[in-house]
Amino acid sequence: MNGYWRQAMAWFSVHTVAAMLCALLLVQGVSAQTAEQSIDLSSQSGDVMIDSGGIWTVSGDLQGGIIVDAGAADVTLVLDGVNIANDDGPAIAFVSAGEITVQTTAGSENYVADGGTNEMDAAIWADANITFAGEGLLDITAVNEGIETTADIVIDGGTILVHATDDGLNANTDGTSQITINSGTLFVETTAGDGIDSNGGIEINGGTVVSYGALVDGNSGLDADGPVVINGGIVVASGGPMAMIDGSSTQAVIWAIGNGNIAAGTGVVIMNGDEVVIAVQPVTEVQSLIISTPDLDPAAANELFLGGTFEVDATSLATGAVTDAGTAGGTLSETNPGGMRGRP
């Protein structure tokens, strides 16, 4: 082989190897962005930034916030026993992302709290669709709103407890935002806002949903500019003068109305003969309660009892047998106190 061909082959070999190395590095870069990664928050201080998509598992304590700025990439944030408290903004803020999933690991307890004043005015704030799933506990304390997004909220599992000043859940884009609850347990209490507030619609297909809005300014447990549809699950929500359940709902809905407002801590029991349909102790004063369960038959001889005593869980629903239902009183109606019907 003459010198020319040896030089050409050497050039080809060097550049071929370089190209292969570049391709390998590119592949490794993509893998690094999509692989599962873990962050021990206890080893961090201040705000923690996540700037790429993929699955991120976080655990430990943090005095600060998690900021996710992943562009258009999908992000799954797995909470595996966290305690996040931010004195000056959201505990978790999804500034940019594609589809967002917040997942709690089985048996984990996760606590998040916001603070201060910020344009991202929620303990968990998102500028994209956000889905909650998993098998653990997510306990949210908010000086503003609990969970807020400019898009849609979906709840597919887990236990979520929201204690908020303003709205508990808020999907805030007019006419398009949707809140959908398919499974899991959701409890909401607020002191100055709606429990669950959508500028579009609300759809409940399953799970347990207990939502108490503040007894001010016409707030209610379920507030939407569009239809509120209940197709399944156990649902208890404080009623407001304009609360309306859409006629397309496939599960029956009834209003429990006391003799005047029902005080916080009052046992409210609906009986069908000797059977307890539902028993609850509202954590706030309410005008009425919107109630829907698979066991509810509005055509049955249901009766409302007030003032009973029984043990309740973190959602204010009875646990175990109800031996003291209280005294018969108040009214059960398919028409809410504001004049809207529960379903046709």
C-alpha cells in the first residue's frame, strides 16, 4: 500500500472512531436525562433545581423549595418521605415541563408547606397538566392555595390532605381547565376560599373526596365555571348558594340541610332504615352538605340525623360502626338550598 492510501486509511479510522464516540456520548446524554435519579434533600440548602425530564425521587427535609424547569420534557417527581417548607414561595414549583406526575411511594408520609407572597401562589404550583398518583400520604399546608395549575389536575391515587387559606385545588384557565378525580383519597379544608375550584369543569369518577370551602363569599366545596359531574366514589362537600351538580352525572346526589347552619364537629348521618348510608363530622361550619355515594338511593326512605357522636378519620368520615346517630332533624333534598337540582 502506497503512502497515499495509508494516509487516507488513517484519516478514515480516526474520524470514524471520533464519530462513533460522539454518537455514544449523545446516547449517554439522552439516557442520563431520562434515567431515574435521586436527591437527598437533607443534604441540600435553599432551593433545589431540577432542569431536565425523567423520574426524580426525592427524600428528606428541605428548608426551601423544589423548582422544576425542564422545558417541554415530561417529569415524574417521586416523593419518598419528604418534609419541604418554603418561607418565600411554593414548596414545589413546576415552572416548565411537559406532562407532570407527582407520585408518593407506598407507606411514605410527605409534608409540604408554602409561605410568603409570590406570583406562584400555591404550595404546589404548575404551568402544565399535573397528575397525582401513588400509595403514600401527601399533606399540604398552604398560606395561599394548596395545588394550583394553569392547565388540568388529575388525581389517580394516594392520600392527599390539603389545609389551605385560599382554594384547596385550583385549575385556573378560563373555560379549558379541568379537575378529574379517578381514585385515591382527597380531603380539603380552606378558611377563605373554595375547596375544589375549576375555571372549567370538575369530574369525579371514583375514590373518596371530602371538600370543605369557607363559609364566606358564596364559597363551596365544589366550584366550577363548567359542569360538575359525579359518576362514582364517595363524595362529601360543603354546599354553597350556587353549587350545582350536572344532570349528566350517573351517580345520585343529595343535599343534607340542617335547621340553620350545621356547626363544625356536628355528627351528620344519613340512614336508610337501620343502615348507615354515610356518617360525617364536618370540620367547618356549613350551610349544607352535598353527598353522593354508590349506596345512596334518593327514592329510598332516607332520614337525616344530627348531633351523633362517632369516631372519624382524617377526612372527617366515620370509622367503624355508628352506634349514636343523633336526633332526626333537618332535610334531605335533591334540590340544593340555592335552588339548583342535584340531577334530573
